[in-house]
Amino acid sequence: MVKKAFSSPRQNKVLFLLLLIGAGVFILWLAGNLTWHVLQARLMKVEPLMPGKIRQTAKVSGCLVKNETLVPSPIRGQLKLPVQDGQRVSPGETVAVVTAVHAQEGEDKKNNFAVQTPVAGLVCVYIDGLEGLLRFDDLKALEMTGVEKLDKQPLTLCTGMIVEKGRPVIKLVDNLSPLKIWLRISCGEFPPEKLTGKSFVNVLWKGNPFRAQVEDVQTTNEDTRVLLSASVYPQQLLCRRWVEMELIKNELAGFLVPEGAILQKDGIMGLYVLYKQGARWVPVEVVGRTNGQLLINGEGLSPQLQLIVNPRLLRGKS
């Protein structure tokens, strides 16, 4: 005789509770997963992939040689400057007024002498005493080293100061003439093959790039002295003598991304970009680094791609 299997009410109740618990766990998992994806989408930072460059430079110091004209005072007196430093003036324009020191307020205007420009140029109020020594003719890199040893007596002209007869009241710099730049470069700082003949080098001054041609090179055991000539340059340089510059050794191009956007996956560097409704892994090559950013290159990279800046939010993908 075969006994029929049947479940007791207690067993049915346990089975029902297990099914209920399982359904609850599934619903919680589903809700948590959905919440995570919503939070992930809201917290995810995305920005366009931006092209960029990194310049590899050598820091150098040097002296500027310009076509300069000193305008003298006709008398001893008090100086008044109606022009600003760096202002361009034309020939015959009044750039200074000198009042005789014995003149009193209200006296005849013949005590006031207007000083006019003999040539056009940029006004410079900084006088360093080298204007008569540094000339374009026969400049040589080695000869320029002697200028560093000269006893310099800089003077900044300003309204109200007393000037002697024959002393400068203003300096005019010809901004249409080439600018000569004498540089001292430490050994190993810049590739010597880029300083040969009449080659051109790229110069950087306060973020402003310009090109200059090599005119003379002299190499010693300690450094290299170079004389450059630039036809186009930042006009603000004309009122300076001693400057800190950078010579551009190399320039790398690619895409600049935050360091945190790059991850390593299976030993390969890469990043994530938005793709349809999700993210796509793209392998890249890191070619440079600057100010917390990486310069990268890689197949398929373009400004149209949207970079995921904080990819560690992508659970299971980093």
C-alpha cells in the first residue's frame, strides 16, 4: 500500500515565508540598484575631451639691447611728465616739461621748458646708464659678458624730481627695430644643435611666445652665450633690460585630462567616455604631465567625446 505525500500546514507556512522573504530581498536589491544608478548618474562629472599642448622649456636669463634715444633736459629744474611709460609718441610731441628751480608759482611761463621728441618711439622712464654702451653695431655674445660686470646706476624718472641740465628726462625706444637678446644658457639645459647657424628658436616670456633668430653663439666649459634677434616680440619687453625667459625645447600635442580621469585596467592605461546609455573604456598613452593634468594620445580620441572625469564611480569597471 502506497502512502500519499502531503504537506502539513506548518510546512506550507514556512515555504510561504521563505518565498515572501526572497521576494522582499529581490525588491530591495532592485530598488538599491536603481538608486545607485540614479546617484551614479547625478554624481558623475562629465566634460568634453579638450585638445592641449605641453611645452618643455629651459629657463634662461638675459639682457635686451634696443635702439634707444635719450632726450636731455635743456635746464636744471623740476620735471613733469605728461606721458605714460610704454606710450608711443610721434616726432615733435611734448614728452616732458622742465620748470626752472628758481621759478615761483605765477611767474612768467618762460621758466617752463617743453621738451619735444626728436624721433618716434615708446616712452620709457627707466634709465640704467647702459643706453650709450649697448649698440646694435658689432654685438658679440662673448663681449656682452662684460656688461654684467658694469656698475649700473638705474634711475626711474617721475614727475616732481629735479633733473640736471643735459641729463635725460625721458628715453625713447624704437619699437619698429629688431630686438637683440643676449642669453646665458647653462650647459645641458638646451639642445646645442638648435643653436647653430642662423637657426630660429621659440622664446617664451610671461606666457607670450615669439620667434628669434640666432646671430652669434659662444660655448664655454660652464655655459653657452647666445645672441638672438627678434623682429616680432611683445612690446612690453621694450621698457626692460634684464629679463627671465624660457627657450622652448619641445612641444607635445594631445588631449589634456585630469590625473584622476586615467585608470589602469589589466595593465593598460585608459579612460572612460560616455557611450550611448553607458560608458566605454578607451586605452590611451600618457605622453606628458603638467599642473595636475596629463597629456594623452590614443586611437579614436576627439573633442566630440565626453570624458568621465571621476570614473571610479563606475562600479566594477575600474
